Amino acid sequence: MWMRALRWGAVLGFLPLLCASAPQPSDWVPMRWPWSDPASLEMLSGTPINCLLLKTVVPDFVQAAAARGLVTLAVIATGGDMAGAARLAMAAKVTGIVIEGDLPEGVAATVRDAAGGAPVIELTARNRMSLGSKAPILGTYQGVWPGIAVEENGAKKAAPSGTPWIDTNTGFIRAVRAWGDASLWMANQPPPKTVVTGARYLQVIADAAISGARWVLALDDDFAARLIRREAKTMADWKRIADQLRYFEQHPEWRRMREYSKLAIVQDPAKGGLLSGGLLDMIAVKHTPVRPVPRQHLSAEALAGATMAVNVDADALTPEQQEVLRNFTRAGGMLLTGPPGWKDQSPQGDKITLDQADIERLNDIWRDVNSMVGRRNMGVRLFNVSSMLSNLLAAEDGKTVVVHLVNYADYPVEAIAVHFPAEYKRATLTTPEGVEKSLEVFPTEEGGGVGIDKVLVCATIKLEQ
């Protein structure tokens, strides 16, 4: 009885703070905080980070964070007395709980009960995410570490298009976000025993953000040690990290936009959509805009504006969904269907990427998609972007689109060209470094185009009618 009173006392104690000053879950900018000294919170001055994931909960630290209006979430790993750990954390007046790992059936409910109505976020395996649920935040601890892939001999791995292959989470993120409106957290951590450069952190942040997700910022041990010592170079990198986060947080409208393309991929997000390196990523590496349409949401409205569609797993469609695609072709749309008997594979166990056998199985579909798209403009065409990925997003009224660019190379990319349809008359370039300028639109066969002198890590072009 005493423990229950303590628990509810803790809940009632933090609720006024949560309601009065803390941001809403959709606005949480998360970071795994590696320190428990309240003085370390000075590191957050001037940054948009407002949500700290704590592996160790120290009441004095939690109180100091609350005084700054910060959200604190106690990270509870699976195993042991998780409900008891949640009660102890709530007694220290954290804002909520993060469960990290894969839970046995029913355990999450006991943790939620122990949290007494406070927010509980699950960071699970990809294939255990509650797609379509009402959870304000979906999250996974599984992710590839973004960057240009390198073979064991040091050579750059080639993509199907012949360009360098880029390890990315963007295809997975797009598939999940096409399902619903929940905020998505990518909580993968830096590779173990690896010193990560400041530029690589910027790439990882942008890799998630251009598709509307947030990466849960996590520092490698070496960077964290240098940062807490206030080493000059590391402090400069920290400022760039903060600027990169702020850049995307200052534009919440980007997160509300949806992928736009005249090419639609009909795929079950709970199957191949959960794997990195699949068809969505293959097309993205070729710099062709593509938008996923969950099989469960397939309708004439979902295909509006598309001129081409790829049906990855034809046998999975209901008769009603098959009729939607027949109507699409009757209206003049081009449809590519996977080979007879081809099944879209679900991730198994800890697997989140395609192995060589999976890639070979996709080769037939990839070749047909590549042939079908050719040199057509699916929304925008990009030139001189072999080390980059992009995402094309459209506002609800269709009068404004943005093109996000992320550079995964260790050097700037110069002389980039973007071609787009004629209806867009104005173009503006913005970057995390503070650049904001109008671009001169020049005529092209497709409509218009702009040139960009240089991109360090990321940039955004806004096109307006």
C-alpha cells in the first residue's frame, strides 16, 4: 500500500510539470544522455534537445532537468523485475519510461500499470513494432549505421545502378510513416568500439530527418569523453550537431508532408518494408523519387497523381485491392507486378537487411523497374549526386514541394543540378549552416531547373508554384 501511494504521489507530482512546461511527445527531441551530474546539463544550452533517455536515474539530476523544462525518460532493459524498476524510476519523478528490447507477451502492460499513466515508449525490434496503433511514438533499436558502404578490401560497394551503395534507414522509415502519423524514433546506436566523426553524426541525423523520423542522438564513448572535457574541436562538432537538429526542428511542416512521386510502390510495411536495402532503397539510390503505398491502404486516392506503380507481392492483395490496380491501368497508368509466386519476405529474428540471396531474388523486379522508369521525371531529376540521397515531399495542397539532399561522402559535393516540372516557378535553398537564398530557375526540357554550388552534409530546396 505504501509503494502504491508513493507511485501515485510521484505521478501526481510530475503531471503539473508535464502539462505546464514540458513539450508534447510529438515535439520531443531525444538523446541518450551519458552523464548523471546535473552540471552536464549545461551542454544543452542553445540546443533543441529537450528529451533525455537515462540509463541510470539519479533523483538530483532528474530534478535539475525538470527545472530546465526537460523531459526525462528512464530506460528499462528487458528482463528482471521491470515493473519494479519502473516504479523506482517514477518515484524519482522522471517524466516517463522507455522499454528497450523485445518483451514477452503481457509484460509491457505491467510496466504501463507501474508507470501510473505516465508515457511509456517501446523501442522494439522492427518486426515487433505496433504499426497502425495509437501510440504517439513508435521506436526501434534496430537500424543500419548510415553511410557509404565499403567492402572488406576497402573498395566502395556498388549499388544496382552502378553508383556507390549507401547504407540508409530511409526506405524503412518511409514504409512505416506511410502507415500512420505516429512520431518515429530511430534508436540505433553507434557501432561498438568505433570513434565516430562529427560529420558522420550529421549524416545519421539527416538520414532519419529527411523522411520525417528522429534519430535518438547517441554519442560514442570517445566523443562523450572529449565533450565533457570541453575539448575545442569536439565542442565545435557538438555545435554543428545542435545546428543540424535545430535545422529540422525549425521546420515542423516538413514532418507533416508526405513523399511525392509519380512512381508508387505497393508493399506491406510489415514485410519487405521493414528491411533496409530493399526495393525502396534501390530506387532511392538511383535518385528516383518514390512513394510507398501500404497494401492495407491501397485505394484510388492513395495512387492519385501516380503514373506508374509496382505491385511487389501480387498474391497478397484482396480482390478489392486488385480491382484498384486494374482501374489504375484502365486510366492509363503503368503497372509492374512481381514474378508469379514471388513472395515479399518478412524480417526474421534480428535480420534487418537483405542478404545476397534476397538481393538476387529482387533482381528481376529491379531490372523491370529500372527499365520502366528509364529517364522519366518522377517528380524531380537530380544530377551529380552519386554520394547523396534525396527525398521529395509535397504539401497537402500540392503547391509547394521540398527536395531534401543528404551527402554521405567525407567531402562536399559541388555543381548539383535539379530538374522539375514547369509548374514550379520559385526555388529557395536553405542549409543547416544558415544559408537561405533564392535560386535562379532556368528552362529545361522538363520544365525548370536550378543549380546548387555546394552541399556539405545536407540542404533543402523549396519549390513553389
